[in-house]
Amino acid sequence: MIRGDDQQLWDILGHAKQPEVSPYFARNVARQIRQEPASKASWDYWFNWRRLVPATGLAAAVTAAVLVTQHPRVQHDDASAEFDPIAQVDPQDYEVVADLDVLLASEDNNLWDDDDNSSL
């Protein structure tokens, strides 16, 4: 603001009482700073409940979001049953499958018996 812009304002400001600063102003400010609690600079200031609870909640939310996005979901629908060979066996074929298991088991036993007889 230029002095010539508003001469009346500058005249009023010129008659205003000038603030008086104490000669001990700097000393008093330094004393007030020293009297501030030292806990603001300590670990207690950073780890109080007002900061710790929201930070922990945020960390848990971020961790959950990462786990959900990184691990694929397991789908349990009927479409997976189409690729399962046991699920495609007709009930009539169960007897044949059971007979095949018995036949294979007896064949394994006969295989060992034949080797023992041939060596004698």
C-alpha cells in the first residue's frame, strides 16, 4: 500500500500507540520453550492411543486388501464336477470298477507267486 493512496489511514496509524517490547522478551520466550513438556519429543508423543489406533486399523485394512487380492478364490461349483472322472461314473459301472480292483489285486499276488515257483 502506497502512502499516498489513503492519507487519512496513515494519519490514524501514525497516532496509534506503538507496541512496547520488553527488554527481556527473548529471555522470556526461551524460558517458555524450555518449560514445555519434553514428552512431545519423546516416543510417548508418537505412540499415544490417538495415533496408534487409527494407524493400526489402516495397517490391518491394507494387509487384508493385499491378502485378498493376492490369493485366488477357490470355486466350488457344479462345473468342477464335470471334470472329475469319479463323478462321471454311472451307478451301473460301480460293480465293474469294484471287480477290476479285485482283479488287479489278485493279479499282483499271482505275479509274485509265479516268480517264486519259477526259481524252484
